Amino acid sequence: MKRFDSDEGQTPLSHEEMQGLKKQFIKTHAELDMAEQENIFKARLWCDVQKSNEILNESFVRKLHLQMFSDVWSWAGAYRHSDKNLGVAHHQISTQLQNLLEDTKYWIEHEVYSADETAARFHHRLVSIHPFSNGNGRHARLMTDLLCEIVLGVEIFSWGIHTEDARQKYLHALREADERRYLALVEFVRS
């Protein structure tokens, strides 16, 4: 059985989840990353033609994950069936996701937060739910980009590409948001 070492902030895959690897020629984490990145590129093209205001629904959340990872994983678009080192209990995923989507609609309709804070809070909660076995951070970033562009009408986030140690700063900002302190995340996503 293949096992790929997980970096900080990544969730290890179970034996059952590893069995869902469609491309059996993949032997290293670098090869896995490359295959997933090629699939994500296709998903971004798919997003360009979707341009729907219906992204804040559970069906779209799952469909986007499917588009991002279906060439690599047989379980793409399906919620995880086990608990992980982070995220809600697997049996709470659907309920927690629906709560997030409804909360986000409320925040937007009632202008509770600025557009950037709304999107940052959405991103944090989606990552915290951790609905899928793999790809949650990348999926949440793309969902947030679509929320910014399509629903909020603001420029998509830069996700710290202009900062040193971006991954460490991103993980720190998420941990701050875990404590309901969102300033670091709001600042990071535009850095």
C-alpha cells in the first residue's frame, strides 16, 4: 500500500482512502501533487464557464471538489467517512456545511461583515469543517475565490503569495481564527 508523508496542516489518508487512488503509477508525494494540480487546473477552467450565483449550496460544494480531484481520487466529491485529526465529526459534515452556507447568505444579505471578512470567515469555517478526505484547503480557497468573484463582486484573494513563509503564516492565521480572532486571516488573504 502506498503512503505519502503529510506536511504540517495536511491530513493523513487512511488505507481505505489510499485505495481510491486512480493513477497507480503515482509513487511519490511530488507525483501526487502534480496529478492533483493538473486536475485542479481543469476545474478552474470548468469554473470559468459555470459563473453561477448558486455556489452557496451543498451540491455545488461537492461538485467543485469532484471537478478538482476526480481524475486522481475515486472518492472525489464525497464526504469523508471517518474522523480526522481536524474537522468536525464525519456524521456532522452535512449539517455543519449547511449551517455555514446559510450563515454566509445571512452575512451577505445583512452586510454583517465587510466583503473581505465575510470571505475570510467563510474560508475558515469551510476548512474547519474539513468535509473531504483530501484537498480541503485547496477546495476552500477556490470556493472562497468564487464567493469573492461571483457573489461578493470583489477581487479574489492573493492568499499570501507575496509573503515569505506563506504556508506558516496561513496556518497561523487559521489558528487565530479558531480562537475567533480573524484579523490575521483577513490581512493574510490580501497580502
